[in-house]
Amino acid sequence: MAVENDKDVDIQDIFDSLVLSEDTFVKAGYQQGFEQGEIDGYQEGFQLGQIKGKEIGSEISFYRGFAKGFIAQLKDAETFLGELRSQLELNTNSIDSQTISTLQGIVRKTREGDSDSTPNLKHVKALQKLLEKISEFPQENIKDEDFAERLRDIRARFKHCCSLLKVDTSYSSEHSINF
């Protein structure tokens, strides 16, 4: 009976399976590599999105803090100066010295009664418009939303506010908080 089984198996089929085994392994390897690449791509995309989200969030938070700080300063210089001093004592590295000296100069001029430094409605409105644009910035990923255009608009409004206030400052990621 062993002889009959040997006759049923064609030697050519055995050679074909040996020759085609390389193709089978290549196809299986390709499929496994494709699946692993897809998983790795999703993970890398998630990490990149997380990093970019933190960068954009940090930048927008800087602009928001800038606007709120100047609105408070323009509305009540004495109160703001007290808050600024306490914040400086706590966070000496978080605010650059040029911005601090500019704020203190504005407060000093306000005390002396300089008409150029009195709270100007135009300045406050520009800062409030910046805050409005910041609040409209989406906090979730919306497929059809143009985040880059909205961020450009916020940056332009920030620069406009800086020019109105005669403050030379810009956002720098060096001062951002890292987690």
C-alpha cells in the first residue's frame, strides 16, 4: 500500500511546492509587514498629533494670557501692578524682562497722568476681539475645519494688538511648559 501512495504523489507537485514556497513566504511576509506598518503609522500619527496639539495649545494660551493681562492692566493699572508683582515673585522665568519693563512703564505713565497711556477703548476692543477669535478656535478635530487659517488670523490679531500697545513681543516655544 505504501507503493500506491507514492504513485499518487507526483514528484513534479513536490518540486512545484518547493519552488512556490518562496512566493508563499514573500506574500505572507508582505501581509504581516503591511499590517505592522499600518499599526506603526497610526501610532506615529497619534504621537505627532499630540505634539502639534500641545504646541498650538501652548501658543493660543500665551495669546489668551497676553490679552487678558493687558485688558486687566488697561482697566485697572494699580490692581494689575500688584498682581504682576506677585506673579513675578512666583514665576520669574515665565515672563520675559522686556514685557515686564513695558508693563511697568505703562503703569508708571498712568500714575503720572500721561494722556497717551490712559486706558484706550480701541486697545481694549482689539484685545477683546483677539479673545473672541481665540474662543472660536475649535478644541476638537473637525475634518472640514481649516485650523491653519484660524491660527493665522489669531497670530495676525496678536501682532495688531502688539503694535497698538507698542509692545515688541512674540510667542516663543522656549517658555512653554513641557509634560
